[in-house]
Amino acid sequence: VATAAPPMGDRFIGLMSGTSLDGADAVLASFDGDRPSLVAAASAPFDRDLRQRLAELQRSGDDELHRAAVAANLLVDFQARLVEKLLAEAAIGAADIAAIGSHGQTVRHRPELGYTIQLNAPARLAEATRIAVVGDFRSRDVAAGGQGAPLVPAFHDALYRSAGVHRVVVNLGGMSNVTDLPASSESPVRGWDCGPGNVLLDGWIARHRCRPFDDAGAWGESGSVDAALLAVLLDEPWLAVTPPKSTGRDLFDLPWLDARLGEVGAVRAADVQATLAAFTATVVVDSILRDAGAPDELIVCGGGAHNTALLRSIASRFDEAGRPVTLRTSADPAAGGFAPEHVEALAFAWLAKRCLDGLPGNLPAATGARGPRILGAIHQR
């Protein structure tokens, strides 16, 4: 039976490239019902040149302004091709899309100094795609005294909250962050960064085995956890900070890891990978139990949701704490059935819609902002 196509105002594209620097995800979503529906999705890895340019901008260097502008243009050209691929797959024209929500690529995140920088060129993207683009989502929240992150808790609230069930959503991207969805509708939804997600795991395997990620966590499982190294990693003062809080490569990167390896001496490469997996699992579970309490359900999304060894490690730590949880990925039909790599891109499609509708996109309880704010700057088609 044929169904009427939703009006243009209900279709949005979300673009997301995270701190893992592995590539970008694009989704085309329809918001014509109570829940978003995924019309089409596309993804592509960054080529070596773009990945290197973005990685080099994570820290200070010569001629940064020029290099950042060039990298932003290259990133947007890459995204424009991804949007073209997405529209072709969906057999939908640019005129049928209300807007693109484009997060950009975070290269600096210093909310304690009043700024966060996401490389982007939204005007260039609007020109290339002939679609309105909403970008610069984080800076308004920072201007209002917030962290500018995490922003996805508001979307998680709309997507996953259920009366009578205490859920926590864990996004295992480059960094790990959580959204606490209390069972009571009277309790506020909160969210915060826990610490590293995939960033150290990906960086270490790239250095030693020239692979972009540890497929299913197999290399880490071949090693053994080094107790001395794990203790040094867990001694990072930021981990003890009370939410709201956020972090990024400004703190957790391979130089940070190298400094701590220097404190413990030689450790086999596979054992470092095993220890990094244990570190990620520990900071996620400790943060949830300390700041959210024991949830009934854990929904995991982000690229790290494909690391089955990491998921087993997270589940076992809840068991060891005497707080067993039902753990499922976002791909589980009981959790909505969205592929883990699509959830954050969906969130930015949703945030773009919130902006065009004149509705707040942040949750002050998650970011620490002084109040709800409409997020994003609109570049017309």
C-alpha cells in the first residue's frame, strides 16, 4: 500500500565525525511520527591526508589558522560527497530536505576557558548541496556557562526514556559519555563524559599494528591487563571531577598515554591494549555507579558498541559490583533498532530540526548551562 511522503519539513540529514577521526556518518531521517525513522544512511572513512591534517590540528603548531581553514574546506567537500551519496541511495532530491545538521570536527574543547572549536564550513556545505545547513551547535551552550557537551542527552531523552525503567545510554565514541534516564519523569535527565572511549584503543593499535581499530577487541583479548599501568591510568585527576563535565583529545591522547607508560616501564604492546580496554570499561562503569546509581538497562551506541570484548568487560564489572544490568546495543529491536554508528548522526539531524523549530536543544542538567538554549546557526540553502 502506497503511503504519502512526509512533507519537506520532516526530512533532515545529520552529519557526524567524532574524536576517533576515522570518518564520517550521514543519516537521512524523517520526523513525521512520534519517533524518528531512518530513511537512508551512508558512511565513508577519511583518507590518510584528511585524517592526518585533522590529527595535527589537535595540538598547537605552525600556521594553524591557514591549516585549519584548509582542513575545514576539505572536510566539508568530503561531507558534500557523502550527502550526494546519501540522497542518491534514498532517491530523494536536495529540495526535499529541510536542513542538514552538521556537527563539524572538534579540534579544541576548552569550556573552562569559554570556548570549543569544531572545524566546519557550513556556508560552503550549503552552497555545495543546495540544502540549508545548521552548524555551530556547541558554542551557544558554552556562552551560557555550559560545557557545550554532551549534547546528545536531549535526543536520548526523546528516543529512549521510559516510565518506570532506569536506563543509561552509553556512547562509546572517541570519548565515552553517558545519558542518565531516570525511571521517574520528575527526575531530570543528565549526561556527562566519562573519559576515553575508543581514542586510546584506536591510537595504540594504529601505532603498533597499522589498523584503524581493534576488531571486536580481539588484539586486546590476546593480552593481559597490567595492574600497575591500570592503576596509573585511573589516577588521572579529571576522572574524579563531578558532572557536568566533558573532555576530549586536549587531555586524553597518545602523548598522555606515553607519559604514564614512562611511569611503569616496559609493557608488552598487546598487554597495553588489554589494559586500555580495562581502563575504558572501568571509567564507564565507575562513573555510572557513582553518578547515576545502578540502572536497570544499559543501551550502548557509538563505534565501540562493535567491540564485543569491551561490552563483555563492561557487563562483567557491573556483575562484580553486585549491580547486574541488561546490556544491549542500540541495534537491538528492543532499543529502537538503530545501528550504533547512526545514533549520534541522528541526534544532529534532530538538533537541526529543533533549531529550525525554535526549540532548545541542550539540557542544562547535562551541560551545566544557565538554562535551555536554541542551538545552532542557520545557513540558508
